[in-house]
Amino acid sequence: MTKMKLIVTFDSAIRTLFVRIGIVLIAASLVLFTSCIVGLFEFSVFDFAGHSGIRTLAGLAVLGCVTSAIASMED
């Protein structure tokens, strides 16, 4: 059985930067979501352009996923 490894360092510095930015966006979204659940923030703080706060945080996580996925794509 082969093990999958998380690779966050690539030959190109730009690719590495964008993968790491994506991971940071995902982590930030998770931390903000957790702090809203715990009660440190309210979801209404993240209301943006008529969307609910939870949708904004979900969009941040999706942006992180897409950024990392595109940057880590093989040629």
C-alpha cells in the first residue's frame, strides 16, 4: 500500500507560495468558524454583500481549497 504525502514545497516558489496561502485560508476559516461556535464572535460579524456570515466563512475555505488544488496540479 502506498502512503500519500502532503507536499507543500515545489520546484517553483510561486506554486509553493500559493499552496501555502490556500492552506492558511482553510485554517483561518476553520479557526474563525470555531470561534463563532464557541461564542468569541458572532456570525453576523462576517456578513458580506447580503450573504450570511457562515456562507462567507465557507467561501473563504473553498477559496483556500481551490487555490491549493490549482497550485498543486501537475503539468
